[in-house]
Amino acid sequence: MANWKQTLGMWGFAITKVPLIAFVRPSILRVDDKECEIKIPLNFWTRNHLKSMYFGTLAVGADVAGGLIALEMIKRSKKKVQFVFKNFEADFLKRPEADVHFICKEGGRIKKQLQETLKTKKRVTRDLEIIAVCPSISEEPVAKFTLGLSLKAQA
């Protein structure tokens, strides 16, 4: 079940900063200090000609699942920290023919990364692992992503 208060907050951010995120209508299923799970529906706007999820939509889902934990931690720190993804790798394992859930369990690593950049004031880049599954079909991953999250505390 989606957390609508957090989802609406994310859509507000998306509309003003990255409108494409809002266009694919992700919903936050859970986000905490340890992990994040979001869902993107398979529909007319998010599917390809084979009726599976378009790889661009999958990239958006991986971006949101990894970035949302970092964004929440940065907000709670009340410090100015820039974040960006510096690299992106994807392994597409199966055709995602249903709503896709994107899961990032890297909260502990992101927290350490944030602490490091706040302490050193230098850019810190670490890889995050995100998996995508279609739980209505199978718990096996349909895709695996590695994104290089880069954080830099502002002086």
C-alpha cells in the first residue's frame, strides 16, 4: 500500500525539479533509513511496443529508489548537500510485464556516505544496488541496477 503523504511530497519535488519522474507516477511503498521501495505502474505511458515496461521508465524507477533515501537523509541532516548520479549500469533480465517495484536496501551505506561528505566537505561517490521486480508475477528480479550516487556537502 502506498504512503500517499510521502508520494505527494515526492511528486511535488518531481514536478518542480524533474518533471519526467512525475509523468511515470511512481508511488512510495516504504522509505526509511534502511531501504526504499517504490512502484511504477505499467500503463500506456510507461510501456513499450512489446507491452512490457520501457527501459527509460525502468531507469526513472531506479533513480527514484536510490535517490529518495539520500534525499530524506539530507533533509533530516538540515545541511546543504548536493546529490547527483554519476554513473548508471543496468542488467535487464526479463521483460517486466506488470507493475514494477524498485527496491534499494543501501540506507546504511548512504548514511555513512553522507556522514563522510559532511565531515570532509569533499565529494563522495559510492555505488548503490537497486533491483526491480514484478511481484504480481514473480519475486525474481526483472532488472538490476548499479548507480553511482555522488554527495557533496556545501561549505
